[in-house]
Amino acid sequence: MTRQLTCIGCPMGCQLTATIENGVVTTVTGNTCKRGDDYARKECVAPMRTITGTVRMADGRVISVRTRTDVPKAKMFDVADAFNKARPAAPLHIGDVVIADVCGTGVDVVATANRE
């Protein structure tokens, strides 16, 4: 089986072709750098995403947030739901943990803005 992908590892946006056999990526073509190979192998077997959004604070204001690192793509909607349920209190500063270990992923959600 083959899968066509557009690489998001760098600004080049290479058109990749990944060959998958028995759930394992055996070859990747079309990449101009190693990041493309790495991206295709990860995307075809265990896709991950960084999730960004906003969280309403206890005082009603909103603050922008993101996951510190990638989370499994299958958990995207669960993470978004956790964003909707969280109500952190001020003050918050860039990098502060807003939600620890979101949805059991081992990844923290952090503030990307300051709120006093």
C-alpha cells in the first residue's frame, strides 16, 4: 500500500510517497531532507498533532494555550474538550501549565500569553 503526503516538516512542502507493508513504513520518496522521511514514517503509523486554542479563565477572560508537545491525533477532540472545561485562575504567564497531563497523554497544556 502507498500513501501520498505533503510534508509539513519544513517550508519546502515536499510531495511524499510512503510505502507501507504490514503496518510498517518501508520506504519514503520525494523528500529533500531527513525531516520529510521522519514525518512520513510518524504520520503513517502514529500521527501526532500540537493542539492550540483558548481557555476561559475563572474570571471570564480567555487566554491562548497550546500543548507543550504533540499529542496523538486520535485525542484531538478530547483535548479540545479539556480546553472547554478548564477554568484556571489568574495570574498566568507564558509557559505556565494550564492543564497538567491533558487527557492522560503525559503532555501539559501551557499558556501562550500573560494574564494578570
